[in-house]
Amino acid sequence: MASDPDDKLPPQGRLNRLRKLAGLSMHVGSEVLKTGARRLSGSSPSELLSLGTAEKLVATLGEMKGAAMKLGQALSMDQDLLTPEVRQMLARLQNQAPAMSYAQVSRVVKEELGAPPEELFRDFSREALAAASLGQVHRAVLHDGRQVAVKVQYPGIDASMGHDMDNLGMVVKTVSLTSRMMDATAYFQEFRDELMLELDYRREAMLAASFAKSVAKLPDLYVPQVIEDRSARRVLTLELLEGQTLKDWVTTSPDNAARFRVARQLIRATYGPFLDAGEIHADPHPGNFMVMPDGRMGLLDFGSIKRFSPGFVESNRRMFHQALRLETLDVLGLCREVGFSVELPEPEAEALLREVLHIAGRPMRASPYDYGTCDINRDLRNHFTRNAARFLRIKPPPEGMMFFRATGGLAQNLRMLGANGDFRQVFLEVGALVPA
């Protein structure tokens, strides 16, 4: 079959993708170094990246899709590193990446489900509703009249992801060989495994159904129903949720009461399933949360749902409840139970870890708490930077990576919402779902 002239696949080939990323890294790195030099000289520019560089980032990472695009999505959430204008530019990577042609979409659907979209659906929009890192979403209507969202995977993205992981793995292996203290191979393997698993939409369908059970105790949250007979390895059909994604909803200037309600839902969506069922939504960018017209929060994109070992969950539950009761924690003991290894003198390690928990736990102690002036992520970054060499000798368990990704993203989203209110009570409500 001749290829459609409009077909634009993500760049293929390990060396080709490495070359594109290397060129982008040189451009961005040069600008960051110049910015740092100007700051050291006392001129203190207000932005780490210019709008022009951010636009180049969006164009290149959006074209590459996959792991590279996920990196850009994560960068767009950090309010302390970038100006609002640059973050707004990068936020286009959250659900507005360059789309693939309809010919490609139709071809993937036919290969996976045995027939083209026109036969499988009463109506199927040729224009993408959203385009993201692994696939794009189209609005459709089933023959029985139900509105659905159909996620179609980019052709060749599995190979592209594999090449990206091989390139990154080569860097990690090289760095790890130079120093036992900087051995990141276990963390990289965890990251690689989780990312590659997201390519199987049948697995995502199973995780979506499971996550729906995990949030069943939280009626203000909603997980869309999976349409099993219209889903396969590279096609996933879900009930269509109406509303605004979190990043769009924020731009409507909601009042504090509305922002507090949505912030409460985000906390419940993150910690509720973890404390109750031992699983967490580990892709927290704002495009994955929808504010629905009836006031509920819709949850989207379940490929990164992470299930944790029983020991990790149980130890974190105890830590959560003890923090809520404002008890003095056995920080080292709990961290070791979670799976941390500590190669520092105990008093030194205890002081470092206690400060981490003290900073992260501010909203659980103070009432009211103002996320509009929240400096948790900035203060944690500064704490880690000041003590980088010592933190290299405190190693969390590999499965903790996805937990930190979820909770760190939650803090960034709450900062973006900027609500002020009794968040200690919200955490107490979540804790009550699974009594100590």
C-alpha cells in the first residue's frame, strides 16, 4: 500500500533520534549556561528558557513523541524553573502535539480491530480530539449511540520508545560504571519497564477497570468505562467524558471555593487508591484530570497506573497516619521498612530525611494552608541540591520512583490551582478511608 503523503511518523532509528535529541540538548544547554552566567554576574534574568527555545522544544519533542515528549510534559509543570509564558508554550505538549494523518489512524484501527473506523463506529471524527506522547484521541459514537473516545497508538512508537530507552540506558550505564554511589541502573530499569508497559492498551484497559474499583469509595471521582469490543493492543475505546481538562479549567479564573474543591479531589485521586488498594496514578500532568459539569473529577490515561508491593504500601500507610496524628516519626525505621538503603551515619541520615518529611508534610500540619504561596517543591529541590553528595548515599527502593512522580506532580498541580483552605482536614478524610 502506498503511503499517504501527509503521513508523518515519529522519527525512526536509534541514531536518528539520538542525533535529534543531541542537537536539541546542545541548544537548550547553551542557553541555560548563558542564563546561569548572567545570574552569577548579578543581572538576574527572569527566565531560564526563552520563548524561542521553548518553541523549539515543543516542535522537536512533539515530533518525536514517546519518552522525549513525556519529558517535555514534566518540564511544563514546574512553576519554579520557568516563566508562565514558557510553561504555557510547553503545556502544548500535554494534549496538543502534532497529529498523525487520518489515513494512519484508519490503518491502525483496521489492523487492530479488523475493520476501518467507518464500519466499527456510527460516527468517527477525522480530526484528533487530543494528541499525546504515545497516541492520539478521536471522538466517536458507537452504533448504540454512546459517545466514546478512541485512543489510537502512533505507528512505530514502540520501536521509537525502545530506541530512546536504549540511548538513555547507555548514558545511565556509563555514569553508573564511574561511581558505585551514582549507580542508577535499578531506577532506570524500573522507569524503562513502566514506560514500555504503557504501549499495551489491553493492559491499560485492565488497569482502568481496576482503578475504577479503587476509587469506588470516592463518588466525586469518575473513571470512564472501557468498551472492550472496540479495544486492542494499539486501540483503546473509553466512555467519553465531557468537561475541561485541569489545565484548561484553571484558565477560566475559578474562585477559591471551586479551586479548593478541585484540589481536594486531586488529593483524594492520588492518595485514596494508594492507601486503599496499593496503586497510584503515576502520570499526573494536568491533561489527565477533567473537571466535569456535574462537579465530579474525571480521571484519564491509565497506562501508568503503578501497583506497589504490600510492604511498600503498609509502611507508607503507617507513616501517613502517624504524620496526621502529629506524632514523632521513627524516620529511619520507617524508611528502611519502605525499602530505603542508608549508607550514612544514622544521625546524619535521620536529619536529612526528617527535613524532607517536614517540608513535604506542611499541608498536613497547618490549617488553613495556602497552595498559592506553596514552596514545597522549591524547598525540597534546594534541600537536595545543598546535600546532593549525602543524598547519593540514601537510596530509595526502585518502585518508589513512580510514587515520587505521582506525589511530586500532585504538589505541582496543587500549586497551579493555588487554593487556600483546610487541607489538613482533606488529608484526614483520605486517611479515614483506611483506618490505622
